[in-house]
Amino acid sequence: MEKMDSHSHKDNKSFSLINGSFASQDAIHLIGSMVNTKIAYHENCILKTMDEEDIKHREKRIRELQNDWKQLRDELLVATGPQALKLELKWENRFLEDASLV
């Protein structure tokens, strides 16, 4: 990885959150926990806002996450056996010029 100046906020920063081989059941548990955390985040935001558009957007995103997770989980369940699954998740921080939230 390229060395970055930790004092400059315009530089991108990244680190590897998950990088390894996992049995399918372990991969299902790990990814499922992350998806559930993201869903809980959106649910918590819904409870804190009165903005109808934000609520609709978050509800839509929750449904997308649930549907995507169901499809991926079904595929991982088929991938049972002695083979390991390679998972890699990289976190990257990019500072946006526009201060609005995405």
C-alpha cells in the first residue's frame, strides 16, 4: 500500500477489514453480522428523523440489503464442502468536496 501523509485530510486512507479464507458457514456468519449491523444502522436513523424522504430512502435501502443478503446467503449455502471461500473487504476513506451526506 502506498504511504500516505496522516496529517493531510485530502489523502485517501484504507485498511483491510477482512482478508482470509473461511468455511462457508463462517463466511455466512461474518457477512450476515455485517449486513445486520448495516440494517440496524438504517433502522436507528429512521427512529431519529422526521424527514419523510430520508425515511423512504432508508426503508428502500433496508429492503435492498435484505434481498441482496438472501441471494448471497443462498449462494453460499450451496458452496458447502471442504473448499474455503476467500473473503476480502477493504475500507477506504475518501473525503468528499461536497459536505452533503450520501
